[in-house]
Amino acid sequence: KNSNYTLELPMALAKRGIHPTFHISLLRPHQASKDGMFPNWVQPEPYDFGLEDEHEWFVDEIIGHRRVDHGNLEFQVRWSLGDTTWETHTNCWDLAALDQYLELHNVKRANMLPKRS
């Protein structure tokens, strides 16, 4: 019996060099969640950084900020796939995650944040 499975990966993953064959210990059957079990759950917010429509990125939360290049703000964004990146204020200004981050820091506008989180 073969304990490896080859999956049809999206082209974006193939271009990044992700190998399509996985050991069975890394795979789990998909189990759809029931909406009734999590009535207040909010689906992560999709965000498009100018990519084609088939590419969707989901922001989990903003976890930090810093000022770079003459005081310009960048935010540390945690994505639903687990990646963390620094994004400009321009890319984040309309995210609900930014509103939550500002509320957490007890400020109304991003320019009122301290120099570093």
C-alpha cells in the first residue's frame, strides 16, 4: 500500500515550487463546519492587492505596526494561511482588522499610534 498521495494543486502553489505529493500523515478529510455550532463566526475578510480576481487573500488580524521612511506607517498583517507580512497603510486603510487594531490601542486614527507597537 502506498502511503503518499499526489494532489492537484492550484497553479499559484505549483509556481512557488510546492511539491504535490504528501505523506498520508499530513492529510485529513475535509469536514465542513456547521453554521449552528459557530453562530457568531465571521468569515475572514478577502483583500486584493491588485491581483487577478481568482486570487483572494484573507486577513486574520493586524498584530503590529512600525514607522519607516519618513514616518510612513506599515502594519504587520497575519494572513489566514499563517503568513505574516508588513503592509503599507495604503494597503490596509479599509480593512476591518485595522479598525479592530486601532480600537485595541485606544486611538481613532492610525496616525495617532505610537512609533512602534
